[in-house]
Amino acid sequence: MDRTAFSPWWEESRAEDLAHSVMHTYEGFKTESEGYGRFVAYRNYLSLFLNRNISTELASEYLKSYYQEGFSRVPFNLVKMNIDMVQNRISKMTPRPKFLPRGGNYSLKKKAELLERWVAAQFRWMDVHVHAQRHFQDVLLYGTGVMKVWREGSKIKTERVYPGEIFVDETEGYYDCVRQLIHRRYVSRKVLQRLFPKHARALEEVGAADEALDEFEKSKFSDQVVVVEAWHLPSEAHEDSELETDGRHVIVVGDVVLVDEEWEHDDFPFVFTRWSRHPRGFFGIGLAEELTGIHLDVNYTIERINKAIELVATPQVWLESSAQIKANKITNIPGQINYYTGTPPVFQTPQAASPETYQYLQSQIARSLQISRLSENAMTNKIPSGLETGAAVQAWNDIESMGFQLVAQSYERAFVKITEWLIRLGKECYEENPKYSVVAERDKHTIEQVPWKKLDMERDSYVIEVWPVSSLPFHPSGRLDMVEKMINMGMVQPQDARELVNMPDVDGFRTLEKATKDNIAKTLEDMLDEGIYRAPEPWIDVDLAGKMAQTALNDAQVNDVPEDRISLVSKYLRAVTGMKQRQLQATAMQTGAMSPTAPPAVGPNGLPPTAVTGGEA
């Protein structure tokens, strides 16, 4: 059909015209991608990685290729080896977004803290880091990794998206100004009918995705239909313009429009990460593409060596035709005596391949590591000998990680984008329901219900960052060294150290201590946030409680906490100080060391002098 037969799909008003225009645009984008060879390239990279002959995108092809007879599997999968090593190096990290409020307002800091805890809970329940690992594998394999964030009612979800299902206007991609994007999926008709019950009857009339399925697929998955979801970003208009926004989001199946709504956001609900940016194009260049030539060359060389071994590497015995020697006497029996007349037999084991061939093979493998930004030590996961201190390991890791800085930072920015979308969708839920509440982490083991209004913040009132995992050494000793220095410099708090170290949770070894600390922290938090006073329990660790109360008091004074809340913490600190004095007196009496010394000095209101001056308790 002539492309000019339709207006831009986002300008269509009739549902039928909208559906036809969207499907026409999708077909045009798909044809463009096929013309550029994007799908063929993706299948080739996947074939190299899986060591199978994948010729289509269909699920059945994976099964058939696995059992396909006569397919010669390569003896050395260079592509998979390098991708696995790079992925283990980068995606093993679990970046956690941090919220930095602009200004020192106490209320703003508390909202930022709650927002951070809510995001942490969402990350865990949505399996963000699990999806992110598959996402980064796509980055290495196809050049572009895609993650989608959306909501169903009040539930926010995320998923990894196969980049072959994403379509854009290649001309817009050429100029790096993509304004429309299409996501195509194959979805069960029954699933769609449950999701969109109002359109259940119309969906029955939609044809199956026959054009994308072979005969095997038709027999098993004939209920699959093509779902096309399209977005157009709103264009900037003059402030005096009376034009309505052209931002639009639709979901179309055949000639049925399931969703048609305004799109107000200035970007798509997707997060993109690329291994290497294409100078002129939307989709990136992957590690598999960079390694394809060497991968094929290495395996061609190995095949030649294997054939040479089959031909000449088997030991051979040469007998002169005139020699009177019985061939059956030539055995592997030790100490056997054989008689001969004439020329003795000659035993030969020719060399299968020259030393230069093996040197060339090793040099090609080394080149693949250079392309992957890896060293030869990465293949064995060993640290070079002589590096015994954390500082030495750190310096070595810094050199090793230089090639990954850009892609690691891009991977971290993906988590920032996901976080931004979480907050946007949370705000949407709050606008629809003023009583909307969310679940936030209190710590790694407990959660709490929090009204959204308690963590709602204007976007320009905070900055989102992630722990700088790309700048930290990967080896435990070097990482511990660096984190210790950051604590000493005041860059991070001791309680956040384990997040940076990325070591196994050791809370199980100190359950009692942590429970006591959590109880004190909850008590102080209730005073500062809710104005609720709770006296210290008789069994409490008075030393720990005193230190934590002193810290909370100093922090509250600096951050302009209301005076009535500060007075509650002061009351708590006085109570803890009194308990400490009584314990000391009781101990002294029991040991007989009680002496008529002066009582401990106190400041105004019974507080220790340090509580007044701002020093340590």
C-alpha cells in the first residue's frame, strides 16, 4: 500500500484509520530493518553464541536446531567465552540508586530516605537485577539491551525486551532524534481477552500471526496474534500555540485498537544500554559483532589442525619391500625379540601442524581478549603474582577495568532511568488515588507501609545517583581497601559499607547486636518523625543507645528538626545517661571499689556536657 495513503498515525482520529496507519507504519519499519540486515545479523550472532544454526526468530527453531543432524558444531566458542567473561565482570554488580536532596531541609531528607527505601523494595520485587543481567547479555550479543517499565493498575512492572522486537524510524535514528517507537510482540489471544475483556469479541476475529509462523508453529501456537504498541513523543509547541499535544500511546491488534491515550512524557518507557554507539544509527554495535571475524578464523584454523591430525598424526611403520620382516611381529609387547633380514623398519610420527600455526592460533585468541577489553589473566581468574596488598590489587584492577569504564557507567545509568520511571508511575498512581500507599524497606529483613504523600518530592528537589561500582576494584581485598578509605574520608557511612563491598550478608553472625541496634534506631526515628516518646528498656545496651542518641541529637540540630522533637531525643539521652550512671555505681558497690568521688559532670537539663557542645558521647 502506498505510504502516502495514511496520515501520521498519531494524527488519526477514527479508530479504524488509526489501526491501519499503525500497522502500516510497523510494516514499513520492519521492512527497513530487514533491508539493513538487522534481523539476519541478530540470528547469526545468536547462532555463534549458542553454537546452533538459528535461521529464524521462532521458538520452534531453537528446538529443531538442537536436534538438527549434520550441523557441525565449532570446537572453540570464542564469542560465548568472551561474552560470559565480560558479563560476569560487569553485571555481577548490583547498583543501588541513592537520592541526594538539594538543600539541608530535614523534611526533604526524610522524604529522600523513604523514596530510596521504596525503590529498593521495588527493585527486589520486580527482580530488576535479574532482568538487568539478561539485558546486559543482549548488550554484548546484539549491541543493544532493552528494558521496559510500565504499570498495570497500581502494580509497576519491568521486563527485558528482545531488541529485535523494537522498531524505530531509521531516518530519525540516523540523526539521533527518535520521536516514535514501536514494540511488537506475539501474545496469546486468550491472554489478551482476559486483559481487555471489552474487546474480547473483536479479538476473536483477528487473524493469527500466520505470516510469522511455520507449519510446526501453526499446529501448536495458532492462537498467537501480533500485538503492536506504538508511542509518539509530544512535540514542543510555542507557548501561544492552540495546537493540542501530539504525544500518543496506542496498542493495536489487527484492526482493533485496545489502548489509545495521550502520552505526556518526553521519552519512551524503555531503558537502552549499548556496548558501542553506532556513529549513524539508533541500535548499537555488540561484542559478538566485533568478535565474529576472529571467531570464524580461529575455528577454521582449529578445523585445519584437526584434519591434519587425522591425516598424519597417527604413528606409521615403513618397511622396505625387500626386507624379510613379518608385519604381525610388530607389536607393543615390551621386551619382544624380532628377527629381520635387510633394512630395519622405520617408525614415523609426522608433525600435524607447524609451530607457526599454533602461535597464530594463540595470537588470535589474545586479540579477541583485547577486543573484549580483557587480559589473559581474565581467562583464568587469577591475580598476577607479586600483588599481595590491597593497594597493589586495586592498582592492577584499575588498569584492567579502564576499558570497561564507559560501558559500566552506561549500565549504571540504566538503573537511574529505571528509578526515574518508577517514580513517574508512582506519581500517576497517587494522582489517581490520593490514598495510594507503597511498601518500603525498613532494612533487609523488614518492610513497612508508607503513604505516597510522605515520599512525594518535586523532581528538581533531588538528584539520583548510584553507588560507583564502576570505579571500585573488583577483587575483594582491593574493594575493602577502597571502601575503608572512603569511610575514613567521610565519603560514605559505615552502615553503607557492605553495599559497596558487595559481600555476603553477615547479619546472621550478629543477630542479637543488629536487633538491639534496630530497636534503638526505631525508637529514635519515632521521636524525630512522629513525635512519639518511648523510654529506654531496662535491658538495653546503654553504651550503644547513648552513642546513637547523641548522633541523632547532633544530626537533628544541624538539620533544623522541630524543637519539640529534639527535646524528646534529649529526654531519651538523659534517661540512658542515668541508666549508665546507676550501672556503674552498682558495679562499683559489688566489687567493693566504691569510693567517695565526685559524681559525673552534667550540663544543662541533666545532659552530658558533650550533648550540649556537640561533641561525641
